[in-house]
Amino acid sequence: LKKIYILLLGENAREIPDSAAGSAVKNGLRYIYAIRNNRSKRAETISAIADNKIIAILRRPDEDTLIDGMKALYRAGIRLAEVTFDRSGKYDKEYTARMIRKLNEEFGGRMLIGAGTVMSVEDVMTAYEAGARFMISPNANADVIKLTRDLGLVSIPAAMTPSEIAFACECGADFVKLFPANQFSLRYLKDVTAPISEAKLLAVGGVDAANAKDFIDAGFAGVGIGTAIYNGKLAKEGKFDELYENAKKIVEAVK
């Protein structure tokens, strides 16, 4: 709780007047309860990722068609999704947080929602407040991993080499995203994972219905899939049946 207060207040920390003390205590208790609740769900989230094996990646989703699009994926068997923070400047962080909240409100735990492209402790806090259950990053940042774990959430940083994978695990990563997976042969991936078999790896980057099962057979715990499973253009055009078919092919391939 102290770490959270320090993070939130930063250099603006000051004595709280008596008139505001009651609210401060209530907010503190709310944080304690939320973190305890998240920690109790960590094992559930880890199991869901290991069991379902497919995380749908939503990049800059259209807000108006988001729910219908995700309903199509849910019907196809998708139970995990990440909404990525946008680094282009077109969408601010609150947009990503709003999408996470909308999905949580709609699916109520039937689909677990996380945040993607999480690269700072501020990103972690924004996604945490929105109800994200896991944090996925394109890199391995020790502070991001630590705060994610402190908040009772599941940490999934990215790595490429054995040294990077080992570093991510040492920092507390629950899974490690091998990215970009499509830049290497399956033989290389098998060779890389052999000496660090305790690491639970997710293949992300260029994964689709044609090769998803290959990664699973190579020893990966799961895959993260973007456009091949959630095509933003199809969603915006209302072609939800096509989204369903694309997702169904991937679900069947992995099974």
C-alpha cells in the first residue's frame, strides 16, 4: 500500500487535512481489498492462459463495434484478450483503459482481459485501475514486472534470446512472450527453450491459423494473435461472421 501511495503522489505528497482523512482511509482500504482480490485470482488467470492457449490482441479497436466483435470471438471459443496501449499518439491511454473497462463490464469474467504494450509503471497503474488481469509488454522492464506482481496481476514481458528470457523470469515474469516469433525457425525456438524449459513461453508475431499449432507442438504454452484473429477493419465494417470464422479456425487448429 505504501508503494502505491508513493507512486500515485510522487513529489506532490503532502499531509492530508483531517477533513479528507476519512476518504483517504477508505481509498486505502479499497486498494488493499483490490490487491488481495487480484492475488487470489492470479492462479486462475495463469491457469486460463495455460488452458486456453490463445490471447487475442486488439490494437486500436473501434469503440462502436468492440463489443459485437468480441462477442463473435467469444462464440468461436476465445477466452483471453489484450487491449494494447497505442504508441502512435492517435489514441491516449484513457482510450485503452476505457476499452478494457467496457469488455470487463460486458463479459464479467467470462473472458479475461489484459493490457498490451505495457512499458511503464504508469501504464501498469492505468490498466490496473481499468480492471486488467494481466500485463503484456514488448520488452522486459524490471520495474513493470515487479509492480505488476505487487498488484497481484500476471506479468508477461517479451524477450528473444536465452539471456533475455532468463532475465524476465528472474524478475518475476509468469509467462514470457517470445517476440517476434515468426522471425525464427521452429528448430531455433526449440533449441532456445531446451535449456530454460521452466520458462512458460508465448509465441507472438506472425502467428495465424496455419502455424499456431506448430508453436504449441514446439513447446510453447500459448500464442498471441493480432490481425489474424481480430481484424479491426472487418469489425468496423460489421463483418462479425468473418471475425467468428477466422477465430474458429485458429481455435480448432490449436486444439
